Amino acid sequence: MKTVACIVQDGFAPFEFGVACEAFGLDRSDDGVPNFDFRVVAPRPGAIASKLGFSLNVEHDLAFAYEADLVVVCPLPRERWGDIDPLILDAVRSAHERGAWVLSVCSGSFILAASGILDGKRATTHWMYADAMAEMYPQIDVDPDVLFVQDDRIITSAGTAAGLDACLHLLRQEIGAELTNRVARRMVVPPQRDGGQAQFIDRPLPLVQSDSLALVTDWAIENLREDLSVEQLAHRAHMSPRTFARRFKAEHGATPAAWLARQRIIHAQRMLERTDLGLDRIAAECGFGSAAVLRQNFARVLGTTPTAYRATFSCTRGESAA
């Protein structure tokens, strides 16, 4: 992926627009992250009004969107869902037909839905609008309970920060886990939130630091090679297993088992990038136990094999691991 077109039209949402700019538009070459040719485009260049009353001067028309490797669409206010510029819909369809990535942030998924490229596919949007999408587009399998969904080369995301999660998810597939973690650190956001996490987290911020599970999760990440059970984690948190599981889901939007599986995948990705260790050794270090289990998890979560991932993202280039 080298080129990114971000499509806006009158009424675009500034925060979600900023998400795309932050993820794909900044120069992070000093961190070793490749730059993208990122352009903001509109059906008609000129002043494009945001939903908050200020305008953006857009220099490019949609021609670039017809050749970009990734097309990002920004959301519109609910009252504009029936007023999507046909030129945008054509550009979205063209991107999908030629195999480019297409990504929507928040209710930008309604633009993808109106284009028809989500027909027969699974998708998500902000939980406040999920029922409306399901009613307007019954041919789409709308999942209101996740942060983002990837179906083929289409990624739809839930509200606000979930858009960043979706962008990082795409970057992991294009530039690898290690470089994506550098991007996340620059943005001061966690790189590991999985798409299957719940949109609505009961307690996103603990009342006090000592009341959170941060010490337990930090310890778990440092000990992924161990057989980490809910009982063991609960013991470290000085809670009963039932209370711990309930608190964990409330704070992290995922079960302890699902969260651990995702951390192990991320650790395996980084080891495949950084080292020449064999799959059995990596599986053991990450807590998967065997190369076969590692392969199963890679296929399920990433849609590829560990060997193929290493061939694409290895940093060692045949050198001996340190």
C-alpha cells in the first residue's frame, strides 16, 4: 500500500477526518515507517464545509481515488445519509472492483452501504446507528457489538477511537506489527485492541489507578509463555475468578481468554519480524504450545500463515537473531 485517498464532502465529521490524516498522512520516516502518498479529495475541489461550521480547502478531485491503494470515507451527519454525492459512490465502487482497500470511519459505513459494496457482507458502524443501518440495508449483516469488521478488503469501524483501531489493524497487515506499534506509540494509543472487542465498555476508566487491572495485564504480557488461566490472573488481582472475569470484560471489552489470545498473536508477529527462531520456539515463547496451534491462530485472526507473514515482514533478512 503506497497511496491513500481520503474522500470528504460537505458535512464531513472533523474528528473522523483527523483519524485518517493521523494514521496515513503524517511523515513518520524518522521512526522507519514508510510514508504514504496521502491526498484529501472531493467530488469538486474547493471549500468543503465540515459539520461544525468551518471549511476545508480541498485541492484534488476524485481522480486520485480511482487509482489509490486505499480509499477512506469520512462520515456525514444522519440527515445527509440520503444526500451522498453519486460521484463518491462511483469512486467507492470502482475502488472495490479493482481490489483496493476501502475503509470507513464511524457512520462513514453508510456511504459504503449506499454504494452497494457491503451487500451480503458483515459490517459495523457506531452502535447508535446500527439499528438504522440494519433497517435501511437489510442485505448487510450489521454487527453492533464490535470495534471494527474486515470482510475481504473492506473495513468498517465503530465510532471515534474505533476508527484508529481499524486503521492500525490495516497497517499491521501492510507494514507489520513492529512498525504499527511505533505508529501507535506516536499517537499514544494502544496498538492491541482487537476488532472483536465490545464497542461499549462499562468502565473505560478506573476510578483510581489501584482499582484497575493494569498491573495484572502488564504482568500477563510479560509472561505470555506461561499457561495463564483465569484463576491464576484472578489470584494476582486478589479477586475470585468470577469477579475478575466480570471486571476484566467491563474494563477491556473482551474476555480474559480472548484478550490473551490477541496478545499472543501480536507477540508472535513481532518475533517473526525480529528473529529467525523456528515456529516451535516462537509458539512456546508466545504460549501457543506448538507450531500447529500457532498456525491455526494466525489463519483465524490474520488470514495468513506464520511463514508467509515472516516472508513479508521479516526485519532480519537472513541475519542471525540476536
